[in-house]
Amino acid sequence: MTMRIMVVEDDALIALDICGLLEDLGHEVIAEAADAGAAWELAEDDKPDLALVDIRLAKNTDGGKLAQKLYDQLGVRSLFVSGSITDDFRKAMAAINPIGFLGKPVTRRSLGDALAAVH
């Protein structure tokens, strides 16, 4: 099943890599953003099926808070992709039913496995 996915990542090279992996897996990247404000505006305009979200974003914004807002107001679930996922963060995000948590660097296999769990 092809999904429409928003990528929220402040490192341009990592974002490019993730977008390429998503497209290789047959999904459509409908939006990219480096900070929570820009991501929210894009999500409101073109509601994605899901969001890949880094925890620490540009402009000192918080990916966890963004994911909470996406879930609460638009029903969009998130897959967190970060090098700094802690048990406390996992517990704090449990209420928004995230798709999962991936450490960096992301591989085609780890991303594919995580997205397969959505179906």
C-alpha cells in the first residue's frame, strides 16, 4: 500500500536519504520540513497518511510536541526517527500511538519493516 508521507528532519542530507528510501519502498513523499512550524502548515494543507519525525528540529522546535499536535488535531500518526530516543521519550509519546521509533542511521530494511507494521 502506497502511503503519503511527510518527512520532518532538520538535517538536509538525512532528509534527502530518507525521502529516497521512502520512494524506493513505493511511498510518496508529499512534504518535507525542517522545523515544527513549517511541518504543521504543510500537514494542515495536505494531510499526510503519516509523518516521519525527528525529535530535535530546526529553530529549536520539538518533534514530540509536533507529533502530539498532528495526532490530536489531524489524526496523523508518527514514526520517530532520531539518534536520541530515550525510554522516557517513548513513555511520553505512548498516548499518541506512534508507529514506532527508529534510531539513526536509517536503513532501507529498518524503515521498510517499520512501515510494514502500519498495514
